[in-house]
Amino acid sequence: MNEIKTIRNDIPIGRENAVSREQLSFLWNCTGREVRAQIASLRNTVSSDGYAILSSTAGTEGYWRSDNPVEIKQYLHEMEARAKSTFRAMKEAKSVLRQKG
């Protein structure tokens, strides 16, 4: 449990302090893929620190923690747009698969 808190604390508070996947990879001595998996795990664990782990690929790239409602809404909007785009991209493949039975 203490290790999770330590790892979570490696992600800075504030978008202006965002840390890249490469920086976390170096800090945690792991691959970029392992960083993504660890971030996913942290996001799936309810934290008592009052901060959400956010990320962006637009503007300030990287990961940061925030309790700022505006930042959290921006993050949710970006993630929702990305999800919609993914589902639209899957539409054709699903259609062909249905036709093939």
C-alpha cells in the first residue's frame, strides 16, 4: 500500500508540472508500456488524496494530478472525444464482421 502511495506521489500536482511517460519510465526503471499499465492501475484504485490522475497529448504532454474542476472537465472532454473516435473507427470493422457471420 505504501508503494502505491509513493508511486502516486511521483506524479506531480498541476498541469504545469506534468511529467512525461519517458520521465516516469526512468524514475520507475521500467518500460513505457509498464508506465501506462501502472497509471491505469493507479486510476482504477480509489485514492484518498483527493486528486485525479490526468493526462494530455495536447499542449502540455504528460501526467499530473489535479483537483481543479476545470482541468478535470477538460480531461473528461478529451477522453470522451477520443472514445467516440475509437468507436466510430470500429464501426466499419464490426459491419464487415457481421456480414461474414
